[in-house]
Amino acid sequence: TNPISFLYRDILSKERIKVVRKALLEPPFSSAILTSGNPFLSIDILDTRDMSSFEINIIGNLVSITPGSYSSPSAMSRISNVILTNLGEPEKIEI
């Protein structure tokens, strides 16, 4: 699975990042490492459905999802859907 980035028109607010963080900590996802600040997020996620792992970083207007040592396309789709559902459509998607 290749990395994917979502580029938004505006800088993502702390409140919007908190919404995404909360959604990514709900099943089927589990977090191993979570670093959050003002306003950024770095989180290592495990999709417990198939044990896929990803690193997600949100800073400014950029959201990046980087696959871990094992990651499936279906898990990438689930994580992407959570992000898009909570942040809306980005201005640009880079794969």
C-alpha cells in the first residue's frame, strides 16, 4: 500500500483535529502511540480487523497516512474514510 496525503484549503483547527483523533481511537482501530499538540496530531494506528498498521500525521492543512510494515488496501480505505468523513473532501489528494 502506498502513502496517501490529503491537502486541505485551510489550516485544520485544533477542534477538527480532536474530532478525527476521537474517531481514530474507536474500534476497529487501536492506537499505540499518540502525540497531540496545538494544532497537530501524530498517531500510530492498528486496524484490528486485519492487523494493518499506519502512521497518521496532521499538521497545518496536510493529512498524511503512511503504511506500516503490514498494511492492506482495505484498512487504508477504512482509515481514509474516517478522515474524509470527519474533515470533508480535501482540495487535493496525493498518492
